[in-house]
Amino acid sequence: MNQTQISVNHRQIGYRIKEVREQNHISQAQLAEMTDLSVSYISHIENAKRKASLESIIRIVNALGITVDELLAGVQMNNPAAYQTDIDMLMEDCSANEKRFIYELIKASLETMHKNGWELASSDRHR
């Protein structure tokens, strides 16, 4: 039996929890109370110092009003700001010059796509 190794990015999960929590104007203390978890545990999950149990993940997503898919699946195609978290994480440790270079690459790619009339197929077309 050939098993594929799946890697769980606990740092990204913590980052998404924090992002959604802050978007909803919920403090760590409030989330801890809503989930019956400790404030320090919430902090450790958000900073990837501890791995959240499945039970804790379910409590957290229920309290935040999102699904486990929204937390774990990554980018949601129907959300215009969906890639922002992933881009922020990629650029987190970049220098100012590296950030500028990446920005210029993205800008040039978009200009080329638009100039040539290239359109990428969306996932909606295959439904």
C-alpha cells in the first residue's frame, strides 16, 4: 500500500486562527472563554508553539464561525483576499529589497497577462 505523507503546517493554522480572531475583534481571552481553553493554549496554537488537538480545532472553528475546511484548506477561491495570508507568510522574513523585487515580479506578470489578453481558467468553469 502506497501512502502519501501529508504535512500539516501548524504555523499556518495558527496564523489563520489569529487572523480570523482579529477580523472578528475577538481577544485571545474571549476565544479562550468561548472554547473552554486556556489563554496560554490559544497563544501557543497561534504561534505554533503547540499543536492543537482535533477537539481544540473544532472548538475554535465553531467559536470563530468558520469551517474546518476554511481553516485547513488554505486559499478559498471565492474570497478576493484569500491569498493575502499566504503571501504575508511567504514575505514575512524577506528584506525590504526582496519584498520590492517580489512586488515587481507580480506587477510585471499581471501587466503581461492583461496586455496579451491571457485569462486563467477559474475552478468555477469546471463545475
